[in-house]
Amino acid sequence: MTRPEEFQRRSHLYRVCREAGAQWRAMNGFGVPAHYGDVGGETAAAARLAIADLTALPRAGYKGWGMADWIRDQGVSLPEPNRALRQEDGTLACRLSSGELLLLADDDQAALIDRLGHAWSMDDAVCFPVPRADASARLVVTGDDSAAMMAKMCGVDLRSHRFADHDIAQTSVARMNVIVLRHDRGASLAYDLIFDSASAVYLWGCLVDAMAEFGGRIVGLNAIDALRG
Amino acid sequence: MPFALLKYGLTRRHSVPDVFPEPGELKDSYDIVIVGGGGHGLATAYYLAVDHGITDVAVLERGYIGGGNTGRNTAIIRSNYLTPEGVKFYDESIRLYKDLSNDFDMNILYSERGHYTLAHTDSAIRTMRWRAEVNKHFGIESELVMRGELQKMVPQLDYSEDVRYPILGALYHAPGAIARHDAVAWGYGAGAARRGVHIHQNTEVTGFEITGANGHAGRVTGVKTSRGTVRAGRVLQAVAGMSGEVAAMAGFRLPLKTVPLQACVSQPLKPFLDAIVVSGSLHVYVSQSSRGELVMGGSTDPYGVYMTRSTLDWKEGLMAHMLELLPFISEVKLLRQWAGMTDMTPDFAPIMGETPVDNYYIDAGWGTWGFKATPVCGKENARMLATGEVGDLIQPFALQRYHDFDLVGEKGAASVGH
Amino acid sequence: MKIMPCPLNGPRNISEFSCGGEVEHLPPPDCDHATWIDYVYLENNTRGIVREWWYHTPTAYWFVAERDTRTDEILRTWPAGEFLAEFGERR
Ligand SMILES: Cc1cc2nc3c(=O)[nH]c(=O)nc-3n(C[C@H](O)[C@H](O)[C@H](O)COP(=O)(O)OP(=O)(O)OC[C@H]3O[C@@H](n4cnc5c(N)ncnc54)[C@H](O)[C@@H]3O)c2cc1C
């Protein structure tokens, strides 16, 4: 049986996931929870209410007065602030302000993120990289009840008719600064949460507590992939 | 006797004790005018009469006696501060407090409880040790107690280790006390009034008469009020949250921000908490009053307003932290909530003594920590107003210190700990 | 909860912000001592309408808000750039 310690990289949450019975697979150099022993049940739960740890997925950030110019030169299409736009290779470009961008990949094929990493140099002084890969954690809350559950933890109205797919709210969730991105998986409502990785265990605990009343479950990446279809 | 009490209880007309003789109209002139009828102003009037025999004094209060922060605080009294200036000053205040019930012939319910400032980190333990050493040097009972011992002294707290702020130890200050704050205001007010001081309620100060102000701040000669102007020999302003406004009437600026501080009490519970417990990291402090209510407070509002409104989010934040210390009170209801306008200085130390205006003195910058200082402020202000000399105890708190970059640096001990 | 209309993020709970103090005029570096002390320590502590710097913590975003300290009403907000363009760098 694979153990998370066999991998070079691990999420801040690996102990918590191990305790919950995670079965591990390799991705992007990480050991990630593939499932918790009940793939069918987890996939069904993900459509109702579930959380998963996506910290292993590639991401990057760029910031500065010259960010927009530089990033357009690299062939990236930019959305308005607080919106995300899907790029050709599937990467989501999340505009956090006029001068800040966050890039999120949904699998380990992170062509755009790798290309930008190689293209950037110190000479592009008005645009600099933000260390998102290690400093941030990423979780996802999926399913029909996710908006109702998030309402317990967050003051922004995230209901699906008020907060469209690819809308972003940079706000407070369980008293922490969190970037909330609505990013539906297939037909399922889903919110990705990106936040300071040092508080991952705390926020995970809050989510587990908040979803209990709705019968939510912790699921592996396989269930999330199944939703994406 | 029980029958007399029963009969009194059943009568419809209860006589109101005449604590403050109504002084009637403002006189044309007073030797000393005190602006603000909070504890500090009233104590000053009291000691002017008692210590110095000066009774040609008016206290001008725009509302009612003790309706400001004096009647709104959480009544914590202690002297375990961080700087030598602070420690000496507050210790003198405690000494005076202990005799007040006798002096007034009125019970101020002064109750020594023991004050515990919790430490949740190694660096906090280090600061507590530093404070304990400074305190002991000045003869104040103050010591660091570590977790195991603390657990025996205050067993009510949650000592779990898997919490965000585990309790590692505490600074223990045995003389830490609470008192009935209204009684302090009434005791000083009644004592002053009985000796001839005029206490004018519903009298708002609206300006000052200042002479010789050409190129110089001038000298105060009169006080304008909503009920007319009075001539004054010396003037003291002691108006807490309104300090900036009143100083502006006299023509000078202060390093103060007016920020609300909220507090609340729970429904009465059987006595279970004798200690006063404070946590700087969790921004909470709590004690149980003699009526059984938990008296709770926390940090000041995050931004300034000139209002005494209460907010739900402040309370939610406070209760979240309160439950980390006392998880079993989660079903307890809140009974009352309120706020006061505090006058916060950048170094968390007060501003006392002379001002740029001659014969015009100040008692301000008492922020969230001035109730415990009420007696010593009264004593020192009275001496200053009577003699024109600023005593040693309050010299470090001069307004001039900002001009000299000589701040007091009491922040570590003053914030949240009250 | 009190709502602050953030120029970047729209209406948000005031708990997401911190107040950075009144918009002030930075004196020239060769100003006299009294001017410098006034700038460093003394406060208007305005009772009335005041313009202040505010900071939205989750986005590290500074902007200017105008509010009434007597009523706790927020009257208007500007992105920092717009405010400086309207009132000049030196306000
Ligand atoms: C919620 C809260 C909790 C606190 N807890 C503690 C604590 O536990 N321990 C502690 O030591 N301190 C505490 N404090 C601080 C303490 O209450 C104050 O520092 C202290 O009471 C100040 O007393 P004062 O007499 O200077 O002011 P106040 O009691 O506020 O009196 C000032 C008076 O001036 C009057 N006034 C204002 N403007 C005018 C005018 N123009 N003309 C005439 N009158 C005017 C006001 O109406 C008021 O009555 C707390 C404060 C608050 C708000």
C-alpha cells in the first residue's frame, strides 16, 4: 500500500487525510488522496456535498503594475478583476485586481503555468511572480448544498443565481482571508478556496464541521475528476 | 425591622436620597472649574475640598454624573503594569481605593479577586516574567505561574493542548480587584457636594475665554457653557472621549483618537469564577460580578466613531474567544450590552498636567484603562490645581513628552488587560 | 454587519477592512520640529465628515473612504488613483 511519506511533496493536510483513510496516488510530485475506499459513494456525495484537497494541483501568481501588459504578451486572455477566464489549455486565469493574476490548473498538465515560469525574467521588473505553489493551499467544495454550507462561513452571497460560474470573491471565510472561486465541475456547483497554506488544517476542520449538518463527505480526487467528466 | 422593610417595600412613594444637593444657577465665577463629571473630575473636586480645603469649585457635566466611561467600564483595578512610571502610579491608586468605602461611608464593593493575564506563547511568558520582575522591584505582588500551578488556581478554564491558543501560564497579580463603578462616581460626587462644591449636571461646556493669545496660546479666564459663561481661576478638562473636541475649544491639538470600547454582561449565574481572567492573544477579559453576571470585554472597535452603539459582530467575535476559555458557557444568554468612547494615545499612557494654555490643565488619554486610576488622578489633579505644581507621579505623562519624543511605552501592559 | 462599498470588491462586511487613518498632507522633509510632531502624533480626531485611507485585507487593496464619525455612515469611496487624481497627490 502506498504511503504519503513516500512522496517528495505532501499537502499540509496529508495527516488529516491519512487519518480519514485516504488511498494515495502520485500527481505532480505529490502524494494525493485518490479516494477513501468508496469511489462510487464518494462520486455520488460529490454531487450533493463534499470537500477535497487540491493543494497538489499546479498554480502560479503574477503581480505588478505591468502584469496585464506582460501577461497579454505571453498570449493569455485577461478577464475583468474578480473574474476567471479559461485558457486554451484549460488553465483558469483568475484576475484578482487590475495588477494581479492567479493561475490554476485542474490536472497536472500545466503547460501554460510552466511556459510562463520559463518566460519570466528579472528584467520584467513591473511584473513579478507570487509564490502561490507553496504559500497557498487549495480546497474545493462541491455539490448542490455547497452554497448553503458556505453561507455559514462567509458573508458574501455565493448562491448560484447571485454568484456566476467563474466569479471570484476575495473575502473572509471562517475568519480567514480566502479567495473563493466559483468553478463548477460538469453540471455540479463547486467553489474552490485558495488561502494561506499555514492555516490549511484549521480551515479544513471548519469545513468538516460546517458540512456535517448537510451530510457532506471528504472525497478523493477521483470523485472530483468523475464530476468533471 | 423586617416589618418596617416590608412596609417600605409596599409603599408607592420611595424618597430619592438627596445625594447631590442641587446647586441652582451657575455663579459668575469659581476659583476652579472642572469640565467633565466623570470619576476623574469628581475625584479631583473631592480631593480639592478634602485635602486642600478649596470648595469654590464647579464641576460642569453635560449629561449626568458618571454617565461617561466611569459608568461604562468593566471595573478592573490592578497595578501590574510594565513601565516603572506606570507601576508606581497605579499602585498609589490601589492604595487609595482600599480606603474609599471608609472615606465615603458608602460601600463601593471593592473586591480583591486576583488578576490573571494568560500567556499562550513562549514570548508572552517572557514578557510576563519581565513584568513580574519590574513589579516586584517596586514591591508589588506579581508573579509568573506556570500551567500546572495555574490549573489548580483557576480550574475553570479549558487547558486543552490542541487549541489555537493553549494556556502556558499566567502573570498572577493577587491584589487585582473589581469595584462598583457608579458607587465610585457617587461617593466622590456626594463627598465633594457635601463640602460645598457645585456639581452642575446638564451643563455643556461650549468654549473658553482666553486672553493674550497673540502668537502665544494665552491664558484661560472663563468657561462658556450652555447655561452661560463663568469666570474661572484655573480649569481642568477631564472629558475622556471628548478630549480632542474640548482641547480644540481651548485652541490646542492632542495625540488622541476617540474609539468606542464595547462591553456586555451575561445573565446572572451561581458564583463559579472568583478570578479576573484576561487574555491578550484572545482579546478577552472576564470576571463575575457580585450579582453573578459575567462581565466581559475585549478590544476596542476597529475604527473611530463618536457613538456608543453596540455591534453584533463585535459580540460574536468576543464570544468566539470567550468560548475558547470557558466552553461550558455556550448556552448562557447575554443580558446587557453597551459601549463608551475611549480616548486612545499612541503610547497607551495618559496625558496629565500642563497644556499650552496657562491655568488650563488636562486629564486625558485614559483610553481603556483609566477607571483604576480614578483616585490617584483626583489626588494629583487636586494638588496641581491647588498649588500650580505638577507632582512627580504624573510628570512622565506630560503632553510635552510627544514634543520631546519621550513616549512612555505602556502598550504591552495596557491593551486589553484593563 | 456594517457594509463598506469597496471600489474593487463591491459591498463587503466592514470586518474585512482596516482603517489607515485620515488622509494627511506629508510635510516636506526639511520642515520644522513642531510641524513634524504635529504630523507624527497629533490627530484631527474629527467629529464629523472625514476622509480616510482604508485597506481591504483579503486583497491588500488601499482606497479612500469618506464617512461621518457622528453617525457611522459611509458616504463615498474612491480607488486611490481616482482620489489622488481628483484631489492631488498632496492631500
Ligand atoms: C467598556 C469600557 C471598559 C473599560 N474597562 C476598564 C477597566 O476594566 N479598568 C479600567 O481601569 N478602565 C476601564 N475603562 C476606562 C475607564 O472607564 C475610563 O478611562 C475612565 O472611566 C475615565 O474617566 P473620566 O472621568 O476621565 O471620563 P468619563 O467618565 O467619560 O467622564 C467624562 C465626562 O465628561 C463629560 N463631557 C464631555 N464633553 C463635555 C463638555 N463639552 N462639557 C461638559 N461635560 C462634558 C461627559 O459627559 C462625561 O460624563 C473602560 C472603558 C470602557 C468604555
